[in-house]
Amino acid sequence: MAHSNQIHPYRIIRQTWITREDLRANRAILYVYGDNVAREGFRGLARQMRGEPNAHPISVSWAPHQPFTHATAEAAAEQIDADLDGLITRQSDLIVWPLMGLVPEFQEMPDELRAHLRQAAHKRFQLADPI
């Protein structure tokens, strides 16, 4: 998928704590969370968001307990870009981004991918600290 150069035209707010009830009570709002490419597991915000139609995962690892590595950085960056571009195509008037970011403190991620995620989210959504 090509990288989007379009600036996101929607409002984005940061929320401290997000629950499944929030998603169910606000179906027109998209909620973003850090997830794995396999879309498995229920740690972190995935516990609250997985399976909800208005949740949008952004990949931060390959699978539970299988982090992105320096050796897989190029493929991981492509996955991150695809997930961010997918969020743009969902065209919601409002997006809720977790205040604590996408990468939970228990998740390992190479610095180069943290930088890529930070730059890619800033480019698309003007977020100062998305991760």
C-alpha cells in the first residue's frame, strides 16, 4: 500500500482510560489501540477493544510475545503504515487515541520502529506523541 501524504481531516482526541463500554456507547467514534499483526491476545487495550467494530488496531508486534525486531523492521514499518492508512480510509468524524500511546510499557519495540511510528502518525494525524 502506498504511503498517504494526505493530512487527516478528522478530529482526534486523547483519552486516558478506554473501556469496552465506551466503544459500545459510541459506535460512530473510532478508537485506536496498539495490537499485533496476528490480531490475537487480550493484553493491554486489546482486552477492551478487540472485536468491536469501531476499534482500529495499529500493529506494534507480530503476535503476542513476538515483538518486532531489527531484522524485521522493514516489514514491520510497512505493516504500521498500512494500519495507519487503513485508519484514514475509515472516515470517522472523531478518533480517540489512547493518551498513554500505542505501545504498552510491557511491549518491546526497536527504537528505529518507535521513531517510524512516531513520524508516520505525526505525518498523517499531526499527533505529537502517538506511541
